[in-house]
Amino acid sequence: MDDEFTTEECEALHETVEALGASTKLVCLFFTAALENGVHVIHWGNAHLEPNRTFTWFHSEQLWVAPQPLE
């Protein structure tokens, strides 16, 4: 990620995942959202952290997102 999008918390998470080692299996949730209308889409899956800090996804599935009631 570009430095402008990286926070100290994100950096610490990367370091923690790297310390777990290549044999560690991850179950991850990834989503897109906006303040105005909440979560757009959400997926879950298992992934492997590559040396360049990207993920290789072995399996992922889209989860159902409940519509938000209008106020």
C-alpha cells in the first residue's frame, strides 16, 4: 500500500502476520463500505500472505448483506 494509506495500526498488523510464518493459515473477511450507506459487499475466505505483502486467495465466498432500513 502507498504510505498515504498506511497507518501505524496497519503496519503493526502486517508485522504480526509476518511473524506468524508462511505455514499459518488465515481466514479473512474483506468488504467495501461507505459512511452514507454502510457495507456494500462482504466476502470471507482463506489466504496466504505473500512476501510482497499481498494475499493469494485460495477460496472466497460472498456473504449476504442485510439491507439497511430507511429512517
